[in-house]
Amino acid sequence: MLKRQTEGLVACPSCQKIVKVTEKKCPHCDRQHPAMWGYARSLRQLGPDYGFIRGVMWGCGILYLAALLLDIPGIRNEGFLDLLAPSGPSLFLLGSTGSLPVYDIGRWWTVLSAGWLHGSLLHITFNLLWVRDLAPVVARFYGGARLIIIYSAATIVGSLFSSTAGQYLDALPDVFHGATLSVGASGAIFGLFGAMVTYGQRLKNNEIAQRAWTYAIVLFVFGVIMPNVDNWGHLGGFVGGYGVTKLPGFDPLKKEKHDHVLLAIACLIATVLSVIASVGHGLSLGIL
Ligand SMILES: [Zn+2]
């Protein structure tokens, strides 16, 4: 657990100069609460991402296991792509998103929970490998708190795109259908690409921007070719990550502030609540 420091010295997270833990404002850079209410040292020990990436691995892993265990007879094994696929009802209970839960049943909070659920062993393996690869880069570019905000925003926008397309763009060909039901962290992953594009543009570093674009486009086309991929979720995730990092508080040349930490904590609480609400509401509907 996080340990609170009540006396002594700590490095200001913005300017790295040494300040007293009791200082309300950094005398060197004017940052508010440089000791972050005594938690600055503990947070720093969690790493530049504040332990978020490990949290994604554990959170997604535990929810994937839970989805399997909740409905063991319902587990599907249809070929390599659908090996160890949790049943539809158990994913629905834990909070899959899409036009059915969001528009038909009113489970609007699933736009967040669905980003932490996965539909097969291959799906979760691929997504977590991408998160492990990209999230540390985005944490280095923007800071750990802003990583959490970007990740959450991309998850929400990706889910909104696929649910809305699923509801209103039914007439389009299959690949651009949107989703009746959808799970997965890929919206967030595309959001990380979007954030990297913004970073490259802001620093006028064409190599970073171009590489992020290339990865995003190749993965997007890959999704269009593969069956059953939520392409609107990918597009929405990219738009979410790119859009958020265009906001004034996300200038990568400026260090993150304690407001970002508070907003990141709010994102994490909202994520946990979205899963709890899904299960509570799902049980009241008699799912499973
Ligand atoms: Zn400072």
C-alpha cells in the first residue's frame, strides 16, 4: 500500500528540486502540493506510470479469469482465434459494451468497463503485449497521471463510437457495422497511438509521429481484414487519444500537475465502479 510521509524532504514532481513535505506550494516552480499530500515518494516508487501498467495486466487478467469461471460450460473453443473464449452472458455481466447494452438496455457505464474485458486467450495476449509496449512510452512522454487519463478517455470514446455505429449504421457493410456487443483494450491501445502522434507533432519529431501513424494504420487495416473486429472501436480510440492530447492540459512540454493526478484517480475509481455497476445491474436482470 501507499505510505504517507508526514515529515522530511521530497523531490518536487515538477521541477525535481528538494522541498519540505509540509510545503503547500513549491518555492522553485510554484507547483501546488509538491509533496502530493505526503504520497509523492510512494507514488514515485511505483514507477513513471504510477504502477498503472501492472494494474492493467492484473485487472484484465483477473477479469478474464472471472469471465471464464463464471460460466465454465459456456466457454467456447472454436479454433485458434476463439480459444478459451468466455461466454457472452458472463462478459455481458462483467460489462461488455455495444449498442445492445448501451442503447437498448441503458448500461451506459459499460463504455468504460468493456475496455478491461477480453473475448479469448489470443485477444487478451495480443492486447496486453501492445499495452506493455506502448504505455511506458506514453508515460514517459506525458507522465503517469496523464497516461491514465488518455487510456480511460480512449476507452470511453472507442466504446461510444462502436456502440453508436452499432445502433445507427446498421445498413453499412459488415466491417463498418459497429458492435452489438464489444470487449477489449484495443480502443485504449489506439488511443496510445493517437497520443504518440500528438507528441511527435508537438515536438516536431516526424519520426515519432510517422511511426505511430504507421502502426495505427497497419493495425487498423489488419482489423478490417480480420473477421469480428470492432473497427469503430479502434477508430474511436484513436480519436479519443488524439483529441485528449490536443487539450491545453496535455502539452507534453509541460510537466503534469496535481490536477492530473486527481483526474487520474477519478478515472480509476470510475473504472472500478463501472465493473461493480455492471455486475450489480446484471445480477438484477438475472444474467447467469
Ligand atoms: Zn517544483
